[in-house]
Amino acid sequence: MKPFCAVLLAVLCGCATYRPKPLDQAAVAKILAPPDLTSIRIKAGEIRHPILKPRVIDFRRGISPQDAAVIAVIANPAIRAERDRRGIARAQLLQAGILPNPTFGYSLDVPTGGSDEGTVNGYGLGLDWNIRSILTRGARVEAARANSARVDLDVAWDEWQVAESAKRHVYRLLYLERELKTALREDAGLRRNLEAVRKAVDMGDMTIIELDAADAAERKIHASVLVIRQKLEQERLALNRVLGFPPGSRIPLAPGIKAPSLKNLPSLREIMNGIEGRRLDLLALRMGYQSKEASLRAAVRAQFPGIDIGITHARDTTNVVTTGFSISISLPFFDRNQGRIAIEKAGRRELYDDYLDRVYQARADAAGILADIRSVEKQTDAAKKAVRTLEELVKTSRRGFLEGNIDVLSYYAAVDRLFSRRLEVLKLQQELAGLHVALEITAGEFLPAGKEVQG
């Protein structure tokens, strides 16, 4: 029994130990605690990402779209689970390189009856090992290494998506603040006008009809203020969520944020040139394809018969000691690993087609976004011209209204059209900013965005 006990003791000494990781309220509260601003500033200056670059962030001055992109990658809780996939892939790489353990056997034969005079206790020792794993180890390690690289790129692509989402929310918040400022200015003007009309009615210079029209115009603008404030609060909550901050946090935007520049955008040909070596999701698919290639090679090699070799040492009950070796070969009459080979071939084909489809979609998306940008730019220019025209119309209408040449309803209708056009310009500019972000995601890189303040 001594050899067997020695082997068992050696095996137990090399085993890993178990440590519990409780999922209780205290653990959840600690993990989901509000992010520390000092820690974020430090990590932002040291961030390592294929696309994102380190940033100097000053929360006291507010954040810019680029600041928000980096903060989201650092503090967004959804990214934490994505990063855990890296640990799983590295553990799979470790597992792929581990060869199977040899098998140790021990037997004891004790004479218990018959003519046992002069007999001794017999025993047998055996050590066996399957050598087929050597044939597939190289391909399995290569597949696991490529898969680990794929996971790293997939996580980086998810981080890029979250970063761009944060930028989009900052632009939306920026233009909603401008919409609110425009609405408040208009509301204040109409409120002053309403008070003036009310005094004029009291003095008999205006009629109750004109007062009702002024009151209705002010109420309509005030309703717009309330709607914009609601949208602004919703967008602020959305920004906090993507940044990983509590709902009640109020992070100011940096002053002087410029709208993305659309003057120097690359053409479709320039965007597609080198996109397969630039977009992280396409690089991840290529690494996944390499992993499938290696897995298929491993499956093909695994169809060879399993071979076990071993060494034996035994003593029978007549005290005859023997030493030898053993070899066993599985006969591949039924299972030639054809099922695994077919699965790996199908998986490789799926990745191949998925890659081609993703490249095709990237081209189609880029073309569609560029076309939308050109269309929205034209709409913005037309809306700006309409604003200038309506501004002159409102000035003329006001003079006519005060002189009694234009009725009150026509004047307030012109005011309402001007306000609507101003909001339309801001909404179109917000849409252009969102399209710029969408084009960056499709291109897999930052595009010219004008001079932007550093937060």
C-alpha cells in the first residue's frame, strides 16, 4: 500500500483549494458603489485601448464628449462582465496546453485458500498514458490562443461601442440644453409681452381677443419648455447610466464644446480602405476564424486511434517478479471523430460567412450614413435660411401689429413658426452629431471632429 499512498499524497498536495465568493447585499453594494472621481482621473490618464487614448479629465470644469467616452470605458458596470470573458479565455488557453494525467494502478493478491504453503502476497503496479493527446496539443493550444485574442478584441469592440454611446449622449444633452435655453428665452419674451398686453387691455388700448391670443401663445411656448425639460432629464439619466454614475449625479458639460466637423469627412472609399485591419470586430472575427481552423486540425488529428502505453511491475503469489510494458490501441470501427470534424467544419463556414457579411454591412452602413449626413446638412441649411427669413417676418409683423395693420393671430402665428424653426435647426444639428458618431463606429476610428475643449 505504501506506493499507492505516496502517489495519492503527491496528487493531493498539488490540488487547488476552494474559497467562497458570496453574492450578498454587502458585496453587491461594494461593487456598485459610485465610482471614485480621483480613481477615474488616474485611470483615464493610463487607459490602454486600441482606439481610445489617455485623457486628462477635470470634473470641476465639466466633461467633453471625448472625456465621456473614456469615463464610460472605465466606470460602466456592463463592461465589467464583458472583461470577465478575458479571464475565461485565458483559463481555456491554460487548459488547452495541459496534457492528460498518466494513470497509476495498484493491485494486491492475498492467498486465501487452497494449497498456500510457500506462497506470498502478490501485487501489481502499472503506469499508463494516452499519447494521442500529444498529436492534438499544438493545434488545441493554437486554437485557444487565437480564441483568447478574439475575446480581447471583442471586449475592446464592446468598449468602443460604449465609448461612442457616451459621446452620443453628451451631444444630445448639449443640444437639449440649447433647446431649453431657446425656449426659455422665447417664453420670457412672450411673458413680458403678455403683461404688456394685459396692461394695454386695462387701459382700453387693446381688446380681450388680443389678450387671449397673447396668453395662448405664452402657454404654448411654456408647454414646450416643460417637454424639453423632461427630455433633458431623461437624457441626463441616460448619460449617468452609460458613465456608471448614480441617477442623482449631475455632471456638468464642459464649456465651449464644438459640434463635430463635417467638412473634412473621408469619402466612402477612404473609410473602407483598410477597414478590415482597423475595425476591432472584424479583427476579432479573423482571430475566431483562425481558432476554428486550428480546432478543425485538432479534430482531424484526433481521428487517429487512441494509443495507451504503460509500464508494469508485478509479483505473483509464487514470488515470481515480472517487469514489462503494455500497449493498447482503440480500433476506429465506429467512431472516427467524424461528428466533431463535421461540427468544426460547419463552425468554420459560419465564421467565414459571418465575416463576409460583416464587411458587406460595414460598407452599406458607411454609404447610408454618408448619404444621411449630406441630406441632413441640406435640411439644416434650408432651416437656417428659413429662420433668417422668419426673423425678418416677425419684426415686420410686430411693427404691423403695434400699428394695427396686422391682426394679432397672424403675428403670433409668425412667432410660433420662428420658434419651431429654431428648434428644428437644433434638432437637425443634434442629428448630424449623432450621424458623426455612427460613422465613427462604422469606420472603427475617430474622425475629424473640430477643435474640442479638454474637460
